[in-house]
Amino acid sequence: MSSVLDALWEDRDVRFDITAQQMKTRPGEVMIDCLDSIEDTKGNNGDRGRLLVTNLRIIWHSLALPRVNLSVGYNSIINITTRTANSKLRGQTEALYILTKSNNTRFEFIFTNVVPGSPRLFTSVIAVHRAYETSKMYRDLKLRAALIQNKQLRLLPREQVYDKINGVWNLSCDQGNLGTFFITNVRIVWHANMNESFNVSIPYLQISGGYVLGFKIDPVEKLQDALKEINSLHKVFSANPIFGVDYEMEEKPQPLERLTVEQPPDDVEIEPDDQTDAFAAYFADSNKQQDREPVFSEDLGLAIEKLRDGFTLQGLWEVMG
């Protein structure tokens, strides 16, 4: 049983200069808002661009050079604030600050609305990120949550129960626990009959083989029927996942495919260290007041600035790759 998580990166990663294909929405990803005249003040100060807000991420791309872009998944966001920034297009003005963490590296992004007097940049991004944070039940495995009320599953929005199976043993301990299965269009839920707070919620997004849970159903024919039903629902879900992030703007934005610009092949040769510059532009090292002492690197054979605690050369190369 393969998982949609095998290829899902949009809500988890921070990526720079992605391809036109990677900018397109994946199954289950929907456009929520589109804001023109947004400046990427941290990495492309003075460059007017477009900010796309989906239910999984925000995408910014330069209007003059669409291959200059970035994708920030909501799951990587640590904090969102508004502060004053110095914009080449607006001068001193209120801007949206987003602090993220991806592959153990922190990145900071600053976005400024070039059009004065519009709070939409702040309200859209903050509200959609909040909707993402409050809908984790669709995406994360949960143990001992408030799932059952009066012996019935507390349904999520857009969730439907397809089957309820009694007599399901949870094999997480030696003696096992007898309980009940709820099979829905977004997840599988089990709870113990003697203690409803002893439960587990397993979204189809988490069925990837990385975490093994054992359940026993007798007779074996009943077990096979349950497996067939779960496989079928998982297949349907994988074709069009429900991520649970529901937020609608009054004005419907155009589909993402109409808003992104095809990137023509460049006539110039791109220097290989451009990606390093993009990586460095957004690197967040808030505690650094001055350059750290130089040390000799055995791996590189030269002197480098001493790395921060917890950082390795291999880790930095992996992020840049």
C-alpha cells in the first residue's frame, strides 16, 4: 500500500528556484489567494513579484524572471510576525516576517506589499497558516486524543464513516486490547471498548510503512474484507487527498496554472554557485553579532568560519543540494 506521502513535499519543505512543474498544484492542493505586487524583501529587494497562497504552502516568484522563486511549506514555519522593513520599492514599511526551519537549517523570509494600504498580505497568509495548524488531525497520527463521544466517532469536516467494525484487537501490548474500528474517507480510528480514551487515529496520509501498528480481526474472512475496504478507500484518497485546510477568499483566485509563467530557456549560462547565493540570502542566524573564529577543515583542506553548534558541513551540503 503506497502512500501519497511518498511524493508529498509541498507542505514540509523550503525550496528555492523550483521548476515550473513543481510550482503546479499537486492533487488535493488548491489555490486560496493570489497577491500581485509583492516584494521578496529579504532575497530580492526591489524586485516586484507575485505571492501565491495554497492550502499547503506559499509560493513567490519574480514577475520579471519567473525562474527566480521560492516555495515555503506551512509545516516548516516556526513563527509569523509583522515588523518594519526597508523596501527598495516602498521604503520603511510594515512587512510580513516568516521564520522557518527545514533540514535543521533556519531561513527567514520578508515579504512587502508594494501596493500601500492593503492588509491582505498579512490576513491571507496568517489565516491560512492558522487553518493548517488547526487541522493536523487530517495529516498526523494521534494517540489518546478526544476522538470518541457517546461511543461514536467525532467527525472532522468533510469526513464520512464508511464502516464500523467491532471485535478488533489492538496488538500493541502482550495481552492485546479489544476495541472498535471506524473506517472513514480520511483515516482509520481504533478505540478500546473498556476505555475510549485509549485510542489511535491513523490518517491515510500516514500509511507509508514508517510506523507499524498491529490489529487482529477474527475470523480471517472478516479481516480480509476490512483490508480490502481500507485499500480501496486509501486508493481513492490518494488520487484526491483531503488535507483539511479549509479557507475561502471572497474573490476566487485564478487556477495556479494560469498564474504561473512558462519559463523560456535562458540564452546565458548560469553560474553553479547561484543556488549557494539564494541559500545564503535567506539563512537566519539571529544570534550572530560578528564572524566566528576561523578553523581548519580536514574535509575541505582549508580554513573556514567555525560552524554553529549542531551544524555540520555534510548537513549544509545536503540542504544546498
